[in-house]
Amino acid sequence: MLRRHHSLVLTVFGTLMLGACGNSSLPAERVSAPGNGGNDAPVTEDRCGEHPWCDTSLSPAERSALVIDAMTTDEKIAFLAGDNLTGIAGFEGTHTGTSNGIERLGIPTVYYSDGPMGVRSGQGTAFPAPIALAATWDPDIAQRYGAAVATEAKFKGNDIVFAPTVNIMRVPHHGRTFEGYGEDPELAARIGVGWIRGAQRTGLIASVKHYVANNQEGIGLNPAIGPQLPLGVSVIGNRLFVDAVIDDRTLREIYLPAFEAAVTEANVGVVMCGYNRVNGEWACESETLLETILRDDWGFDGYVVADYLAAHNPINNFYGGLDFEPWPGLSYGPLQLTPLVAAGVLDTETLDRRVGNILRSYFAYGLLDRPAYPADEAQIDKQAHADLAGEVERGAITLLQNNGLLPLDARELSSVAIIGEPADNFQARAGSAGISPFFFNTPREVITARLEPETTVHYDDGSDPASAAELAATVDVALVFVADRSVEGADRLCIRLNCVDEPGDQDALIAAVAAANPRSVVVLETGAPVLTPWRNALAALVQAWIPGVDAGRAIDAVLFGDADPGGRLPVTFPESEADLPTAGDPTRYPGVAERAVYAEGLEVGYRWFDARGLEPAFPFGHGLSYTEFDYADLTVGARDDGGLDIAFQVLNTGTRAGVTVPQVYLSLPDVSDTVRQPPQALKAFDKLSLKVGEQRRVELSLPPRAFEYWDTQAGQWARVPGCATVRVGRSSRDIVLTAPAACSG
């Protein structure tokens, strides 16, 4: 089954609302001479030629310096801006961005691709949403996901992929929640590092985004036009203008760690700065963010690219730390820069540094020392990538509640109702994550194929709750599929399944079906937390996220027990919108006068619920298995470097093989009455698949940073004095083992 979708572009306030981006324990590595096509075959030709800087025995810095010496001033200026944008609509053979090369110097044209959920250039594999990848709690499969996306980008002729997105979910209304890795910085860091390592080992360069605190699209219009939506239009708290006002400690401990890990652990090649302002400065002009933190503190040696239309002032961008502005070059175009350089307003030393950051990255990641990647879709193993998408989805599907009905036994079913249009549709989202799939399957078709002819399968699109309920009353089991609608460019007006600006009433549909048949199972295909007021009337509730091209097979496998539901929540599902940290306070969200104050500080996600004693509908880290596990024998040991080694036993005590995700939280004492700690914070985790009766010793290590806080007065990390408590659990609210850790003075 093939379908083709294309993104639209909206013009807002006279500018394009484009968002191309706007988005393990293995050692970090740089790719200096990647194999062709992701294989291990040696590269036998390159694009550099016979120039002195083509000598691979020289360091990237030495090579880039030689190129800079040979460049004219006009060539340097032109090198800082993109040259065209053919890929707005994602048509075949186009690229999200292009940087023309310099033929006489052997500098090739470089092509950029979108990539959070797959490649948006013609057709591609639509993987489960990044929020689903986070729900796997599996950095290893994140590597494979990143490698597969990068491979498709490569064989569509690209060199750099705009992904991953590691922004923290501050508010579940955010229109791009589905594009990130949830509410916790440790989980986002582990998944992001895995993704980047996988992508860059194929020879592509990853571009982590959107640096930093690009945590809302703004309140406005969320249009409903087709399965791949156009960009939304925000009016209040618009991502293009909003100022995220964040104290230094919160910035360092919540919103920066995933970016820091991308740099210091995964060695990401490109960092994309976001649209928004941070503490009054545009993110793409902030010397604090782009020079002091990114380069001086973390040692970043790649280059900084602006989100599309995120550069505003050529002088501030130039001296703030921006290296490259994609099309249309409104700030860094030759028209703007040439007179400023000629007048000495922009000095040549900084110009050389901007150009050098880009060139040095090209050399460091082998971009000139290999052939151009062919635009040859035939080299993409489409079925293997679809199978991987299904594996990711099976590992992401989260069983939120179950009264014993699941897994279903087909032999015991004489009739089943499949209800809801999402059961029969490919689930897409808009903007840089909008993918037109090579092929896909749906839950309706796969479940029907499994059950018929022995079991009668009925279908109702759910548009009339009364009609759906009438059908549900006649069958053994009712399977209800529902979805939210999220879009880049505008936040949701609520976190119900349908808001006032959206058609339909899926909450009423679920309530009606559950009232008619207590053996009802709801499958959520959502990209963010939603309210679940009807959950107690259900036999089971399954979170399938935005499930990708193999949705049908993956969801079917979990519902019927071929696979254990492997997912755990990377976000908190609240009982009520009133329980959210921003509820009722527009100064926090969406902001007043384009100024959003992060007054909740560190209390983001589960930290807020823990600190305020609020009971969520489903807590962070939650997810059920079809079997049972016992955790026991926790031991902790202090290391000389200030870190901590942790070990404990996990035993499958149930009647079938299954998956468990042990999570380690650390409870730290308050430093003072004004420097307080959240009740607990995730510091490590593992994912285990155990057979019946199988036992495994889990060994995890906490780095010294786990016991530190950002001392705003000293401007550095400092050890928290006092005694910490290690807490091991199945979720943030299901803690089963505790132990005191070593105390510090």
C-alpha cells in the first residue's frame, strides 16, 4: 500500500514559517574516512583532488587553514550562507538545504536533509516517532534507528542530517513533543547519544537540535488538512519570538544535559541553534550559549547552523557564534555581509574562524575524503528498514493498564470490532518530521488477516459514537484506536484527544464503547501525553505512540502476545491539566508579551508531581509486562572518582518471557533552604529481556556528575553535601529497592 504526501509552506508575518529543524557505552568517535554505503568497503576516491589540503596526514585544523589561505574574501562570505532550498515540500530528488561548493578549491557542494522520523525527500521509511524511540529506553536500538535514517539520507545524496531533536518536554501541549525524547534529561541524553553514534558511523554528520529551550510552538491555529498537515500558525508565545527566561541552574541541569552529551559523548558534528530567545538573547546570537558553554565548557569543535529564519542580525550572529545560516541567508547572505566586512565592522579574523569551523568539520568527518554519496534509492534496504521500524515500535508500545484481558487469544474470540479511523490509516505528522512512506501496514489489515475467517471482524470508523457502541455491544472484544493531532508551528490548545479547534470527540467514542462492552481495549496513537478520564471503564489501555510504517504488525504482535509490550513512559500522563506546572499561569506558558518564565525551575515532568505530592494518571517510567519480575539484593559501592557502582538481581517470576526496565533514581539532600533538590531524579537504567525463571545481575555506574548541582554563584558544578539515597524501581512511582549512598561533607 503506497501513499504520497507533501508538506505545505505557510507565509506568516511576511516570513516563511519553515522548520527544517524548525529541530550506550560505546566510545565516541569521529568518522575520518567512512566506508561507502555503510559497508566496510574501502573508499578508493575522494572529492578533494590534488590540493595541499587534501593530504590526510594533516590534522583537520591544518587542512582547513590551508583552504582558508587560498580563499578570496567573497568566497569566505558566500560560504556562510545556504544557496537554495529545493526541499520545502519534500519532493523526490530535493534537499532540505544546500551549500554550494568551491570547485576551483575542490570543496564540494554539501546537501542537508531532515531526519527526526525519517528522510523527507520523496518517499522514505517513516519510523516510529522519536517519542516512541524514547519509550523503548534502549540506546542500542537508538543507534540502529539513527543509522537507518542516515543511510536513507545518504542514498538520497545528502551529507548532513538535521536530527536528533533533544529538547525536553516542558509542556505536553507542545506541537513537537512527538519529535523529542520526553521530559527527562538523562533519558534524552542516552537516546540522543545512541542516535548520533549510529548516524555518524554511516558517514553522515548529525545535527543535534534545537539549541536550546525550543520548548513550545505557541498558541494559534492547528489546521486539519489531510494526514500530513501544513505548518501551524502561532499567535501567542510564538517559537519565532518567545523569550525563554530560565535560571542558570535549571538551564544547566534540565535543558542543556542532552546537548552536552551529544557533544562530549557522541561527538556530534553540527549543532543547530533554535528560533527562540533565551534570557533575552536570540539563541543564534548568544555568545554565552554558542561560545562559552558550547565551545569553552564542552569543547565543541564542529559548527553551528541556524534553524531556518532563526538568524536576525548579521553582527550579533557573527560575533555571537553562528557559523552557517541555511537558505535564504537573510542575515549571512553576501548582500548583508560584504559591506560590513569591507567597512571593518566584521573583522576578517572572526570571518576566518566561522569559515574554519565549517571546513574543519568537513575534514574531521571525512566529507572531502570520500566520493559523493549517490542519490540512488535502490541501495536502500526498504524492507529491512521497515522491519527495524516494527522492532522499534514493539519495544516502544507501552501497556498502561490491563485487567488480564491482554494478551488476546485468537482461539477464544468469535467476533471482534475494530473501531476508529486511526486503525486503518498511516499516522503522519507535519513539518520536518512529515514522511511519505515507501509502504506501510495498518492494525486493521493485520489483525483482520490474523483472525479471519475463524473470527468475524467488524470495522467502524468511530465517527458516530452511538453507532460504534451499538457494534461493540455485539462482539467479544472491542479494539478502539484513537489519535491526537500535533503539528509543527502551533501547540495544542488542550491535552485531550480532541481540542475545541479539532473535529470529532474521541473521548465520547471511548466512553460509549466502554459502556457498551467492558471488554474494550483502547490503543492510543498519540505523540504526547493525553488525558484518560475513561480509563477505569476499560479492560486495557495501550500507548502505541505514532507507530510508523510497521504499525499493524507491531501492534498486532503485542495485542496477541507474540511480543511483550517493551515500552515505558518517557513522559508523565497527568490526571488533569490543572496538575501541570504551567497550569493557570500564562506568564509561564505560553508567556506574556512573548516572554515565558520557567518559574517551575527544576520541577519539570515527574519532578513536579513528586515535589507537589500529585498523583499522575500514569507516572514517568511506567509500563506493564505480561509477566512478573522480582528485584532484589541491591548493593552500592563508592568509587575513588566520586561516582557510584550499583548492582542488583532481577528475576522473571512469571509464566512467560518478558521485558523489564530497571530504573535508578537518586535522592539528594537540599544544599540549603534556597538551593533545593527535587525528591528524586533518574540517573541510570537498563533494559532486560528474560525468559521464565531467568535471573540476571544488573550492574550500573553513576558518574560523579550524578551527585553534583550547578552552583550559580561559583559558576561551576559542585558536589551536593550530605547523604544520597539510591532508589531502584519499575517506574518513578514504583520504587522497590533503596540503599544509602556514600555521604560527602
